Amino acid sequence: MNLAHWLERTARLHPQRPAIAHGQAVWASHAEFAARAARWAAALRAGGLGPGERVALFMANCPEYLVALWGTWWAGAVAVPVNAKLHPRELAWIVGHSGSRLVVSEAARHDELRAAFGEVGLDATRLAEPQALPGPAGTATEAPAPRGEADAAWLFYTSGTTGRPKGVTLAARQLRWCTMAYLASVQGVAPGDVMLHPAPLSHGGGLYHLPYVLNGGVNVVPASGGFDGAECLDLAAHWRRASFFGAPTMVRRFVDAARERQRQGGPRPEGLATIVYGGGPMYLADIEQALAVVGPHFAQIYGQGESPMTITVLPRSVINDAAQPNFRARLASVGVAQSMVEVAVRDAAGQALPAGERGEVCVRGDVVMEGYWNDPAATAAAIRDGWLHTGDVGSLDADGFLTLLDRSKDLVVSGGSNIYPREVEEALLMHPQVAEVAVIGRRDEEWGEVVVAYVVARAAAAPDLAAALDAHCLQHIARFKRPKHYRFVAELQKNNYGKVLKTTLREWEAGRD
């Protein structure tokens, strides 16, 4: 099945209803959306990009993003959405690994992208700018290209513990069941319902536009292209029945904006349906405060790229029922298994553990990825006996509520983005003054966590070494991955096998509070 049939169907059922908006202005109806996607598909085919070919989308949120995505699917090609904040060299690696022959990106970045591509021999990779995508012309006449259930549709590159990203392969099957999970477990969608997109469309939250295309809703890209609490308040009030996904950092900023507006005599947020939060730890005090300021509009999900947005849910019905048993414990959990999956906590031997026991969180169901792109060994390590092993540690209570006790051992989640220390460490070790380095996360009120680098310098650390390392990082990795703090130490504590004891570093860091 080609998911583009959803857009084709909705364009016939609701041709004049708004489909995409830019801020408060309608940008395309469903008929215009489908026509644009079909014309983009025709342009891809004319350029030799047909079924199975990969097209990388390297751009910030904009209406054209959705056209490029659905036009890619309409042509039967595979979308490779890439975080627009990545360094050009990081993009070049993903383009090379995925075999993407076309990259859609802002024209202002084309020169630096060509330079990065040239460094790794990708001179033949073509570039296109989103604003140059074909506009609407009548109705969509050419049908979407045939695709099978297991044919790749979306390659999501998620960082791995080896320091290199892995391409999570999602086919129509996973994207369809991800959509059904939202409709069954989070909330239903009716024609005219609205999904705001302040979070990057290239991330898991971007998949939340799918139910709105399927059921005739409106996908709204903020005029700012990103997240602004006051802007989201205004958009919800304008569009009504508006939902959005946000990392805990975004939720806290939204709550701050709502509180400030109320302090100035304004009303509580208007027009909101549901704010779905996930992608990092939401502390109990934060969600309690959000409920007090914003009202009963919250649901929580837990997932990862390999089972996108679909492992557990803490629905509004639970979050809003303070009279239920163990209410605060449930509010601090990540909820129960979503409707399309099974969730278990297992020991090191793969055996299911009883309620209350701590172990690895595992999930199985049709939403779990096909595998990692061109990486059968990593796929076999992640999916065993039909279960995806998440690497996260948690426990289930007797009622099936999952509490996460730790994430993958070294993962830092900052502002909803995953940062693996190995990537940062490898970049820092390229600097001639760095002898050893270990990177950990530090709790932060605004970002959830920030990156901290413990550095052993080759000579006495010069006063300006931190600034030099910061500049060095900006040359090699994305800005959001660079350390917020540098700690210069004489040595890094290690165990008998020479492995750095990051638990000790975390204890040191906690002691600085």
C-alpha cells in the first residue's frame, strides 16, 4: 500500500477543506495539496527518481515540507527526513548511507552542502529548494505508484551507541499502525480538527500529521517555523480544536507563556484539544503545574524511532482523574501499552519479569520497524524473538503502568532531541589539546538535560580552551549537541577494564548542585 492513497482519498472527500496552513493563513486545500504532491511526484519521476529511490528532506518546518514528503511517497520513493540542525558533514554521512540521490533544502545552504558532499564523494547528489516545488494545477490525475506493505517509506536516522546514526526503516505497515494507534489511544480526529507543528516535522512528532491527512484535518505550520509559546496560544485560539506535540521543554515554555498572559489579565488557553508530550522526562511537579495553569489538555506518550510514538500512552482520561487509585504514581509514569502493541519488562536472559521488577523495556507489534537500513547485525541485536529491545530500563506495576527508571545508559535528551555522548566525544577527541574526554548529561530546568564534557587536556588547560573546544565542535557536529559545560580534570576514573566510570562523573556532577 502507498500511503499517498490517503491524500488522494481525502482530496476527493473534502476537496475544499483547508489541509495546510501557514500560521493563521490557509496555504492549501486538500485538493490543492494532492495536486501539488502529484506534480512533485511527476517531477521526481521525470528526473529518474521512482519507486524505492531515496529523497532526503533537510529543511525546517514549512508548508512545502509536507508537499515534498507526500510527493515523494506519491512517486513511490522513500522519504529520508533529516534534522535541519545537523552539520552538513553529518547530513553528508546520512545521504551517503541511505543512497539519497536528491536533497531538498533551502537554497541558502546549497553551497555548504555541496562542499560537504564533495568531501565524501557525493558530487552527483542533486539539490532542490522547497520553494521551487511545483504548485497546484487542477486536480491530481496520476495515481500514486504501487508499493508493498513492507516497502520502505520513511528512513529515520537515529543516533546509535557506536556514534554513527542508524536508519530506522518504516514501511506503510508501520506508518499505518502508528496512525491507528494515535486515533485509538491518544484521540480521534474529525474533519477540520487541527494539528499544530511547532516541533520538527523530521522527528517522530512529525508523524502526527498523518491522522489529520487521513481524516480531513488541518496541519498548521507556525509562521515562525518553530516553537514559540505565545504563538501557539494564538494559533490554538484562532483555529480551535487544536493539538500539538511537544517535548517537556516546549511544554514548560508554553505553560510559562500561558501564565504570563494570565498575569496580564488574559484568559486561560483557548481552542486547545490535546497537548501530547514525550521525548524526554516530564517531572511530576511540571505536569502538575501545567494542569493548574493550562487545564485538562494533556496526554503523554513514550516511544522511540524504532517504534515511533507508539509504546505507551498516559491518556487524558487518566491524567485528569485525580480520584483514581495511585493517581500521583500514575502521573509520574509513562502510562500503559498503546492499543497496537504489547509491552513487557524483561531480564538479561529475555524472560518477562513480574510487576515491580526492574528490567529492559521491550515492545512488539506491527508498528515496530522493519529493521535498520543496510545493517542486519544491528537489526538482529535490537529485535530478538519478535521483541524490540529498547535499551530503556523500567518497571510495570500490577495495572500495567510503566515507569521509566533510566534511559539507554548514556543517552542525553536535551529539548526533546537525542544526543549520544559518543558522537560528541569523537568530535572533541579530534582537537589536538584533548587527551581524553567523557560526556554525560546534567539535569536542566529548561532543557531537561544539557551536555557536560569532562576533559583531560594534553597540557594545563589554557583559560580559553573551553571557547576553543566550543568552536571546534561547531565545525564538526550540530550546534545543539555541543557541550554546555566543560570540566577540566587531571584524569578520568576507570574500572579494571579501562572503561570510564560515567556513574562517578554523574555523581560528581550531581554534587555541584
